[in-house]
Amino acid sequence: MSEDLAARIRECADMAGSGDELSRLTAIPRRTLEYYLTGQREPKVARCVEIAKAVGVDIGWLASGDGDKHRGTAAASEESTYVYVPLYDAYCSGGHGSWNEGARVLTKLAFTAYSFRKKGLDPTRLSAIRVDGDSMLGLLNDGDTVLIDHGRNSLEGEAVYVIHLDDHLYAKRLQRQFDGSIHIISENKAYKDMVVPKDRLNDLRIIGRVVWAGGWI
């Protein structure tokens, strides 16, 4: 295997963030990928295609070093370059029934497909809503938009989730305690933490984990 090809594969690993991340994105076993990165083994064409697709480079450039590294992606259709997530007319401050019951889609937010692949996000399980109030000030500001991963609707560890409790929506940090209760934590310490006892956990519904937030400065 040529050192030049190994160098280009290492460049792709850098674009992915690490060799481990490139392995995850391509489903190429980490040990096999290490052979490619060090030039000990030459990947088959199908593996080169997987690597190029994972980080958005031109397969011709990866295989031969010729041409524009991003030529193939520049010609890609908008549908394959971007994914669109619905922004609902709902706020993390109140609501009744289903979290999006009666809420209309205001618009769709565009994200690069590459960024979702890198984070392991399924766009069909995502939606966006806006934050109302200052209880999460310091992390989330009033009017910010948050992206919710509905596939992560159980408590995986301390993180920020959108929850439905007592007919209200909240974007809060959740923390499980040793006694089985869950603390609902505000970033703004002017607000007291709420506690959901173990015997009332059925009253707490996790809509999904917040995986992105953005807003105007």
C-alpha cells in the first residue's frame, strides 16, 4: 500500500475527529482501520467509498490523490448535503397533553448531514422547540432554540433533557440520586431544584435529550 494513500486516510481520520470516530462512522473494525492508517494493508474499493462518504471527500481524490478533495461533495444534491428538522411553535414553559399537541411547524432548520452522522443522530427522531424564561440562564437563554433527540428518552446520565411534568414542558438538567429519585436542576441558581421521588417517576416523561442549542447574541 502506498504511503500517500495511507496519508490521505489519516487525513480523513483527522476530519472525522479521530481514528475511533472514523471506525464508528464507517463500521470498519478499528484494528482493520489501523492497518489502513499505517499503510500495512490496502483497503478495497468498497472500503474507500465508505471512508470518503463518511467524511465528505471525493472518492477519486482518496483513491489516487488526483483532483479536488471536495469535488464530489460540491456536486452533491442539497438533499444529500443537508437535513431539515421541524421547529415547532411550542415552548419549554408550558403545554398540555402531548408535548406537540396543537403545535404547528413554524419552519424547518437546516443542518449538515455530515454533522449529524458525526454525532450519530437520526434526523427522523429530531425536532426543535424554543426556550422560554431564564431558569437555564448560563446555558440556555430566553428564546434559544433547542434540538431534541427523541430516541434518547430515558435517563442515560446527567444531561439536559426536555421533560413533561404536571402538564408543563421544561428544559432541565436531570440527575439520578442513590435513593432512586431524580433531581430536576436549573442552571440559574435563583430557581430551586425540583425532586421527583422514586414512587412518582411515572409522572415524569422524558421527551428527549437536548443535543444542540442556538440563539441570537
